[in-house]
Amino acid sequence: MNTNDTSIAQTSSLQSLLTAQRAAHIKDPYPSLELRTDRINRLIDMVVSNQQSMIDAVMADFENRSAMTTRTSDLMPTLDNLKYVRSNLKKWMKPEKRSSKFPLGLIGAKSKVEYVPMGVVGNISPWNFPINLALSPMADILGAGNRIMLKPSELTPETSNLMAKAIESSFDKTELTVVLGGPEVAAEFSKLKFDHLLFTGSTNVARLVAQSSASNLIPLTLELGGKNPVVISPSANLQLAAEKLMWAKTLNGGQICLCPDTIFVPESMMQAFISACKASLKKLYPGDVATDPEYTHIITQRHADRLREMTAEAKESGAQVIALHESDSSGRRVLPSLVINADSSCRISQEEVFGPLLAVESYQNLQEVVTGINEKARPLAVYYFGTDKQEIDKLTHETVSGGLVVNDLMAHILQEDLPFGGVGDSGMGSYHGFDGFKNFSHAKAVYNQSKLDPFKILRPPYGKMVEDGVARQIKR
């Protein structure tokens, strides 16, 4: 079979799955609370019963990733989201009452919003948290009454294959199904006429997904990344900031869309900041970080080589590179380093790092930091360490980002009642909690007219009373 024949076969198979799910949705377009809850319960049971197999699969895909990292970063957040949606679903499914224009409400007219299922939702999930980012959004999608086609990453084949088998044993294909394959399958997947498509990954790939789905006018939710800035204020607790930064940049090897990327440090605090980072890393990994089983490897050798190339380029351009460890990186284990004041043309200054390297820039006043943030693509998050309310207000109101976190990193994603999403190059749309339920629903306006037919007077022939009444309304 040649390449063209293979592509046609893939497209036909994908279309068949979509057709079957859409037909099932048409038969049951508004699943009951009981059915939606049952689907969420099955997903919870699936994760719990397969937890050790999932831990082993992720370990195999990453070469080294501790069981605790998978439990706390993949399994726990997924189950938390599923349980949160389950406990609130009855309330969310109730019609949302709205007021009717005066005096229509007084004479019996009624307005409401019904959140109805979209239909079939596609989910293209990434490799960095291969379980969480594949399954956690399903809480919102299934809670909203939809069916799902999942395309997980080919870079985590063991985990993707395991999820496919587990889902097949827990769900009918018309409810939830998994499509395996590489980039060519993902490309065909994104061309399908879904009722909504969720993509989590890089901004560059998101542009291709958006182009593929544009001809079908598919509503998109894009969860991307960006060079998330961290502002260290002169008022900051430097030890707290350093501990949080070292934790975030070593969690999952720094391969997180919400990871801190560029750190802005007051020029006068730079040396103290470097010392605090070294001490914090030693506290996290008291032995040799190069052999510590808790330290996560980079997903592929290609990705590891990219990080080393970024570091070498910055150093050659005059940046100060400070290794926060005594051991050398090797293979897919890339160790944490600070890259101080790299040239703006360097890759580490231009690209999302997605690894344990911290680009650090000195500053003298907050306005130059705000200007620098606004000159670049809008990030998924802005982080601030300090206690100055005026500085917090300035970052809140004068920068645009998916979220803002004060005196912590990435903590907002764990707040189920807060929307999670990006803006501009860091994404569009949001999910989590009620915002996720609404995101994967259609907000249908429902208006029930009064028996008195108040608009009858607006039909011709018009009398003087109508003309005078309309004239009175058309004024400042």
C-alpha cells in the first residue's frame, strides 16, 4: 500500500468512528444526569484500577520518571477534576434563568439559557502529562453530555497503548474511543468535522490544527504554552521564590506548559538569587541529582539535545551559564542551570524552553519588565513573588496572560473553580469546573413568549400610537 492509499484508509477509518459517534449522539442528544455520572464513574474506576500499569507505562516512555511524579501530576489531578465535576453536575445542568425585557417579564414572558451538548468532541493530547491531559478534560466534556474521540501522543507509546486498551474495556466506541498513530494521523484527525476540538501542545502545531479545522468551522479550545515570566520583587521572600522555582523547573524535568520560563530579578538581588537557587536545589535533591531516581528525564534524545544547544548558543553569545549542580548532564538527563542575561536573539530568549533551564534577566524598575512582557507573545501565566499591592495591580491590569499567580507557581491550575486557559499565542478557550462545562456545551437561548403577544402592535398597519412610542425610544 503506498502513502496515498494509507492516508485514504486512515481518513476512512477515522470518519467511520466519527459517523458512529454522531449517530449515537443524535439518538440520545441530551444524556441524563445518571448517564453522565456513570461515564465519569467508569473513567474514575478505570484510572484507579490501572494506576500501577499507568505508572509503569509512563516510566517506560520517559526512561526515568518516578512513581510519585506520575501519581501527583497525572493521576491525582485527573481524579480530582472528575470528582469535582461529578459532585457539581446536577447544579450545572439546571437551566440558567435570565430576565426578560421590561415589561415582557411582568406579563408572563420567560427567558433562560439551556446548556446543551455539542455532540462529538475531538481531543489531541500531548506527551508531557500523558494521562492527565488526555483524561482530565474528559470530566468537562463528558459532564457536558458529549462523546469523545481521543488522539494521544505518539511520543509516549506505552502510555497511549495502555489508555487505548483500558478505555476499550470500559466504554463503547460510540461513547469514547482512542485513535493511535503519528503526526500523519493527527493531521487527518484535525480535519474531521467535530462539534468541538481540543488541542494541547505547542503554538506552532496549534496553527496547523487551526488551519486544518478552519474549513469545517470547528470551535476550538487551544491549550498551548509560552515564555511564562516570573517577576521577583524587591519585597519578595527570596528563599520562597527560589524553592518554588527549583521545584517547578525540576518537576517533570521542567517539561510543563505552565513552567516558569524567564525570571526577572532586581539587579541588586542577582547574587543572592543565584545562591538561593543552588541551596534550594540541594535541599530538593540532597544527593547527586544526576543519579537521583526522583529526577525526570527528557522525553527524547532530540529534545535533550535541543536544550543543550540552547545553552551552548547563549554561552557563546556572552550569557553567564551557572550549573546548579556538580555533575554533568548526559543522555536524556538534562540538569538545571541558570542562563543569565542571554542576548535577545538567542533561542533561549525566543523559544519556550520546556526543560530545566532558567533564563534570568536583571532589571531596575518594574515598568521595564511590564514593557518587556507586553512586547512578546502573551504567556499562559505570569508569576509574581512579593508583597507590593501596587506591583500586583500593575501586573494584573497592564499585562495580558492566561492567569496570574502571586507567591506561587502553577497553583491556579489546581483550583477547580477557576478557568484554565491561555490567550493569543498561549491559547484560546478555557476549561475546568463550570467554565469547562460551559466551554464544551452550547449555551442555547430559550425564550417563551407571553400569551398576550406584546409584539402584535409592531406589525403593520402602524397606528399613530405605535409611531409615537417608537419615536420616544429612538433618542439619547
